[in-house]
Amino acid sequence: MKIELEHANLCVRDVEAMTQFLQTAFPEFKVRGGGVGKQGAKWLHFGTDTTYIALSEATQETEKTWKPYSGAPGVNHLAFVVDDVNSLEKRMIEAGYFNSTVSNAHPHRKRVYFNDPEGNDWEFVQYYSDDPAERNDYTLPDA
């Protein structure tokens, strides 16, 4: 059985700012489609031919601001495997995005985290091994 994530759908305050964040992280992503929904809110599909991030413009504010890793229900981060995490990290820092990486002491992977303009955290990981036992090693400090 094949399982893969086709897309994630995010409701955001600023579609353009989120598109810029994603374009910086994934230069190969393109706008697949977009428009205005029934409630007058912008929407955009941004990605490749096979996977994408759907962005929908928020039509209302929430009463509480949710923060990743606060212990409240919600998505702490989305993670993407990339071929060159060092280049991605450099692009993101040069574009002014906040690097929220905490630890990176693992011999078989390097992970970096960045906050988007909405305050969400995104993980980007490069694996240095094809061996699942090494890739999924949780005994080291970075686990």
C-alpha cells in the first residue's frame, strides 16, 4: 500500500506573505491555481504537480492566539524532507525568517526549524542515511 501526503490546507491571515515564506523554502514550488472563494477570501495552491500547500485567507480572527508546543491541541509543526538543508537554512535566514532550531546533534540527519509569518513552526530535515534504523534512531540527544 502506498501512502503519501498530497497536500496540507492552512487558513492564514496573509496569503502573499505565506507564499513568500514557502517560495523561499521551496524555490521549485509554483502556483498551481488560485482564486477567490464563496466568502470572498483568497485561496492558492502552491507546490509541485504531485504535492502542494493549500492556502486559504482567514475571514475572521480567533479569540485566542495558538502557539506551537504550548500543550494546547493543534499542529506543532509540519516537516519536509529536503536534499540540502544547509542551503535552505541559508535562504531562510537571508530572507529574515526566524530560525527556531533547538538541537541538531545527530549523525544521520540534520533538522532546522523556521517560523512563518503566521507564527507556525516548520521543520526541514535532511537525512544522511538511507538505513531506516539510522534515520529513525531516537537514542541520541537530538532524538
